[in-house]
Amino acid sequence: MRAITIAEPGGPEQLVWAEVPDPTAGPGEVLIEVAATAVNRADILQRMGFYKPPAGASPYPGLECSGRVVDVGAGVAGFVPGDEVCALLAGGGYAERVVVPAGQVAPLPEGMSLLDAGGLMETVCTVWSNVFMLAGLAPGDTFLVHGGASGIGTTAIQLAHQFGARVIVTAGSAAKLAACRELGADVGVNYRDEDFVEAVREATDGRGVDVILDNMGAVYLDRNVQALAVGGRLMIIGLQGGVKGEVNLNTLLTKRAGITATTLRARPPQEKAEIVEAARNGVWPLIESGRFRVVVDRVLPIEQAGRAHQLVEDSGHVGKVLLEVAGSGG
């Protein structure tokens, strides 16, 4: 088969569409012919040499995909060749075929195209596991998501809105904030010229927010704690703003608040399977009733993965940048 390989750590030009060995399904695994995948920040970090795949994972980028089942390994029930599916991966989505543990595979939601489903699983599983399973966002809560126009952000806005939360977002332009409002955001903050802590105080009459989903890490750490309500939960899922930060512990104590930091890629297959099942139960009904969609900025052929990476690095997109595999029929 062919896959996007990383010639050496570096820029987007290091992504090369090349012949590689064919994968085969082992016990408990599903072999998928890939229709589409998507660019995630983790893929960019891997290309740059900063985020190695977990032990035993595919060396190729790609943390999600959609496609058709080609083969199943021993002990797999519920999937047969020809099934249209989407999957959460530890790597390998930038390829014509990928092997994945069966628990990380889900049937395609009714009414969703194979192409759009290529950008579904990574963001949905990240948001569902952090915002709902761990942070326990509830109807009537106030929710803040940074980077509201990103793939994670557009997913989080829709889900929080659908489950009855009030949604505040940060983004870097008026156009991005407008797109966030169309998805269900109630309050938009332009982080380039506004202080989100002050905006949160104003929007909540000084109370603060119940849950924050943060992709920035160190640079926002103390300000995020300031923005929390009493009993608030800060969920850190990215480190775009650095890895080391300071926080006023007295503020954290006074608010009886919590900070949780998580990653998804390196979790054991059983944990991922539980997240996939929970996300499927929570989100598939919304997709099938037209209340949630994958927001797609653009679609590029897999051979243009380097260009797709550059687009995401430039942060000019809204939603997901998808990569389509030729001949998939997706």
C-alpha cells in the first residue's frame, strides 16, 4: 500500500506519499481501507519530531479515519468486510489501509458521508472524554472553550450547546467568532484584543465558568484558574502555549477547583474502547437527527498532506482540514 511517511523531522515538505508494507489484521483487530482522515495538531508535532507514536503503533501520522472494513482478525464480532466505519487510531490514518483494535471502531452514523466521518473520531472522543466523562458538564453549566474555531472547538461548542450548557469561546478573528456563534456559542472573545478573564466575569456576573477546555497550557494556566467558578474544572488537553506555568494555589483552594490534564493517544485500547462506546452513545443520535456535524474547512487529496499541515499551522481554518484517499469512493 501507500502511506504518508516522514522523511525526517521538520517542515511539511518532509511528508512523502510512498510505498510501504501492507498491514494485516491480528486477533481482535480490524483492517480498514481508508476513505478519509484529518489533520490534528498531534500529527504536526509528530512530523516535527516532538510526539513519537506509542509503542507498537503505526509510524505514520493520522489519529482518525473513515473507510470500509477489508478484513477482521480472530475474535472480532460485529464487523464484516464491506462495513462502512470510522475509527480512533494511535497512528496510521494517513494511509490506504490501517489496522485498529476492534473496540476503537464504530459504525458510520446514519446520514454522515464517509468523507466527513474522516474528521469525526479524534475530536469527538477528546471532547466527550474530557468535557462530559471527566468534567461532568451538565445542563445549565457555563462552559469556556479556547480555540473555538478549531476542530476541537467546533465539536465542543456544538456538544455543549446541545446538552444545555451556556458556551463562551475564544478565537482570533471576528470571522471565527461569527462561525462559533453559528454553531451555538453564546459569548465570543477575541483573544487578540480582549482579556478572556474579564469577559468571563462580565458574562457570568462575576461567578466564573464551570468547565474550561484548554489547548494552550502554561500561558493560560493562572488566568484559567481565575476564570473558574467555585467548584470549577479546568481540563488541559494541549500545550500550544508552553509546558511550564505558575498558578496561584490560594485561588485554586478558595474556589475548591480542580485541574486535570489528559492525552488520548497513548491510552490502553480498553480505555479507548470505553471512550468510543460512550461517545457513540452520546453523539451518534445528535448526528443522525441533524443536530451535530463535522465542520469541514476544506478537503485535500492525501498526496497534499504537507499543504494541509501548513494550513492548520497557519490557523486560518475553521473546523477540520480533511485528507481524502483517492479511489476510496468516499
